Amino acid sequence: MTLKELDNLVKINDLKAEPPDQNEFNNMLLSAKRCIKDAGVAGLSDEGRFSSAYTAAHVLSLAALRWHGYRSSNRYQVFQCLVHTVAFDQAKCRMLGKCHKLRNVAEYEGHLEITPQLLKELIGVTIELQKLVEALEPISSD
């Protein structure tokens, strides 16, 4: 997997190069697992489940980016980088981008309109992403 594209984003200050940290990565995985578990609780509102699944997807995306030695302060960008960090399917990245936009509307305008199908898709994609991120080798401590 080439990280040339990510290095180019560093050159234009869209990403920051920063050494990866195994403890930070592990903590992100634990946080994402808790959120995925919460997203699966049928008794929660669809909005609460969506929020938990979205948060898990974001944390996993950031963990994958951090594993490669990059950091982003742009929430949307971490989803776009998944194509490079874990070879994630572009269509799934776009779906996460759509969820990001819905999350922003909810957070800034107080309106969240999600369908049961979108929620199911988000949870499924997040679980798939979790497996890819968990499959990354331990970070070497050179």
C-alpha cells in the first residue's frame, strides 16, 4: 500500500506526520469497541445508535491513520484516507462521508434524519472497518 497520497497531504498541511503510538492506538480500539457495542443495543434510540456507530467509525478511521504515522484535525478527511490506510472500498468511504454530513446537520442544526437501512449499513461498515483496523500489526517501537 502506497502512502504517497498521504505524504502529499502532509506537504500541503492537510495532514500532520506524527510518530504512531501503540498505547494511543490500543485506546482508540477500546473506545471504538465500546461504541460499536452501544450501537448494537436495540433499546437505544436510532439517533443514539447512529451516534455511537458514527463515533466508532471515526475513531477507527483515526486509529488507522495514526497507525501509519499521520494525524488529521479534519473529521471528514479520516474517512477519505481509509482507501490508503486499510484499503477500504471507496463506496464505503462515501457512505461514511454521508453519515458525517448527517452528523453535522444533527450537531449544528439539531435535526437528524436516518433510516433503519442507513443505520444497519453504518453498523455493518463500522464492524467491517473494525476488523481491518484490528488486523494491523503491532506498531514497532524502533
